[in-house]
Amino acid sequence: MAARALERLHEAAAECTDCGLYRNATQVVFGEGPVPARLMMIGEQPGDREDRAGHPFVGPAGALLDDVLVEAGIARDDVFVTNAVKHFKWQRGSGKVRIHKSPSRSEVVACSQWWQREVEVVKPEVVVCLGAVAAKAVLGPSTKVSEIRGKPIEQLGLTVVATLHPAAILRAGERREAMRADLVDDLHVAAVLLAG
């Protein structure tokens, strides 16, 4: 049964020490959603709220993702969401604030086994990479989201669409609305692919 296979993967990932990120994270944050799922979305890594809750995309970026999925005509309950890196990498900010820090290439590579194994269990037809870290994890380190954004690419026997990460939109200032529209357009590409 696929759900049990995913549960076993989650249990194994919780014991992973292949990179040092597990030392400072609260817990592993594994992917969630229907199994199988025709659409899988891969983000960068859990944020502070995800690290504390143990679930992906439950913070502000997740709320934005929920909104843009609706705009793109995709039911959130039909999507399996995960991250390229399963532990929160952070640095201390002022007070008790934990500030997101981008994972290194070696950390992304060390964690790649987990999203690849998720793909094997979830069996998506389309994978959407949210942001540069995810796109480089799936499509290779020289990938530039700005050059391939919204263009379907065949990779690993899947159709991959790279786009912006919702967290980047939240930090975008005056470009926020334009970037949000770009994300909706790219997710619409994925919806059309799934519609056949």
C-alpha cells in the first residue's frame, strides 16, 4: 500500500543524519498529500512554522500557495507537497527569532534521496519546482528558474515545471503582484498539462 510505503519513508527520514541539519531542526518535515497524486510540488525546505508543526507549507508561504492554487484551478487537496530539504536550516536573529538560511548544495544532494523516493511512491505525472533550490535539486545545479520558468521540461520520466517560490513573492515588495501573477500563470501550465 502506497500510504504505508510513504509512512515508512517518513520514519526513515526522521533518523537521517546524512548532513548536519538535523542537529538544529526540531524535526524532519516530510511531504504530505494524497498518494498517489498526479501533481507534486517541491519547495526548498521547511520554514520556522513548518519546523515547529512538522508539516510542509503551513506558514505564510503556504497560505499564499493555497490562494494561488485556487486561482490556477488546482484543488489543494489533490496536490502532494514536499521540500527538497527536509530539515529547517536557520540562523539566530534578534531575540528568539530563527531566520531562514538557504541550504548548501551538499545539503540538497544529501537530502535528494528523500524527495526522489517520495516521487517513486507518489507517482506524479507533473512536478512543480517552487524556487531555485528545488529546481536545481530536480533539474541540476546550473538550472536558472528565470530562464525556464513556466516551460514544461521532461526529466526523470516526469514533466517538470519550475516557478517562483511563494516565500520570494512575500519578500518582493513592489514586484509582489507581478510575481504572484507569474506564479499563477506557471501553475496554470501545470493544470493544463494535467488536463491533457
